Amino acid sequence: MSCKALAEKAGISPITISRLENGDNEPDESTIKNLSVALDYPEGFFFEETLDEISVNSVSFRSLKRMSAKEREAAISAGEIGLDIMRWVDERFNLPEQDLIDFSSETNPDVASRLLRDHWGIGDKPIANLLKLFESKGIRVFSLTENTRTVDAYSFWLDETPFMFLNTIKTAERSIFDSSHELAHLVLHKHAGPKASISAEREADQFASSFLMPENDVKAIMPKFITTDIVINYKKRWKVSAMALAYRLNKLGMLSEWRYKSTCIELSKRGYRSGEPVGINREVSTIWKKIISNLWADKKTIEEMAKSLHLPVEEIQELIFSLISEKDVKFPNIKTTKLRVVK
């Protein structure tokens, strides 16, 4: 919201809002109440310690050129609240430690993707559940709360912990590619400055394509004569979009430039440029399911978690892939899963 819009909704003057933001005035009780109602946040939120700030220069944003400053700041603010939630979780659970490699000195994204696959012991086989794999390797994954199509995903390091925020409005295939793209930023550009350069984005796309569709597996599985129908059929193996598979086949020399352009034209006619008419199921977080289950097994609800953090339940829900319904907040019905709890 702009200062003016917030002032109108809260029923207070824009000057008062400005003075509060600048620390010139202390708010009275009625002002706090009005702000709480207008923003739908508990009053206690405004008296919490200042959240860790996420530097724009430390974040990799996809589609930065199409993103307004307002959308960027909203996404970063959601990330800062995500950090607050993760601190609460880390105090109570032992989550997997990060197991990523720093490839900042590696100039070839394809080589980096193969080395990381080798390090994780997954060879060239397709990855059954990418989100589960990332979480098992210590990446803290959240969903984005801001419903905007210009914020695809972003990632950053906080100390030695990698964080990733994903847009769940896109197709499941797009989200998988976006998450692999962000993985590339985490391992290729850990020590870089602003990560929105054209070269960094190209490297991340190249890494993601190679990581999801390993050359040896693609060449071993795909037939010699490749049609549009074959591309649509085989994209399910690697859980990527039809366009992404066609692009990979072209880069591997399995589709000539003429055949690649013809395939893209045909895919567009069938609706595969703007979506995936024949899509896959969306991956959901395994870690957050386990955390919720263990809380409920201990007779605790997300509502209690929200109260201790002074956050709306809806804010937490949107950040953890909407795994909780309104019914679940009061009457949870999820099978409990063992997770090591901090004693």
C-alpha cells in the first residue's frame, strides 16, 4: 500500500503514517488498533524485534525487468517473514543441514550440474520429487505469498543456509524449472553481487536444463526421429514443459534448427507456450508436512504458532504451500511423521 492508501484505510492522516515510519512519533493505542485492523495483522506484530532485512543485491530474481519495485519489495517482505517463521522452527526441530557445493569458480553450468548430481548420488536418472530432494539437502523452501505473475521465484543465502521462494501460480512444470534455476544461483553465484545480470540468468537456465534433463539419459531414452507428439509424451519423464524439452533436444543436437522451430510452432498451436494442457501433479513440501504433523501430535496447532509469532494464520499458510485448510487449524487430520525435535 502507498502511505495515502494505508492512511485512508486506517482512518488516520498520511502525516501520522509518515511520522510513524520515520520514527518521529510514538503511536497511541487507537492508532495501533486502526493499523492492526487495516492491515489484518495482530497488534503484537508491530512490537516484535525488527525482522532480518534481505538485501536486494543478495537475491536472485527471475523476470526482474518485468517486476515493479512494489512487487519486488512485497516479495522480499514475504521472504523476511519467512525467515522469522524459520527461526521459530529451528528452535524446535533439527532440520537437514545444507549439502550444496560452491561452484562459483566453475565456468561451465553443464559440468556443475553433473558434479552436483554426482555429489548427491542421483546419477543421470530423472528426479522423482525435486522439492523433497532440495529439502533433504538443507534448502529452506517456501511458497510466495504475493499472487503476482511477475515474481516467478527467488533465492538467497543467509549465513550458511540457502533459502528458496517459489511461485505456485505457474504450472507445476514451470515451478520445477524455476526451482532448478534458483538452485543454480545458489551454487553458481553464491558470492556474486547483484544476480540479475543477463549472463547469470543464462547460466542458471543452462544449469537447470542440464540438471533436470541429463544428456546421457536424454540420448539413451529419446528415439532418433522426434515428433511433436513424442516431445509431449516424453516431457513427463523429466517433469518439464514441452517447450523446455524441445529446447534441450535442440541444444543436444537431436533436433535441427528447422525441426526445433517447427516443433515450437506446433506446440504453440496446441497451447503449450502459455501452459501445459497435459500437465503433471504439483510437488508439495515434505518438510512442512512433517513439521505440521509433529506439532499436531504434540497437541499444538498452527494457530498457536501464529500467535507466538504475532502473524495471521493465512500469512503462514501461504508461505508453506497452503498445506493447512481452515478446518485443519482447529481439527487437524494429518498422519503424524517422525521428525527429530530439539530437546
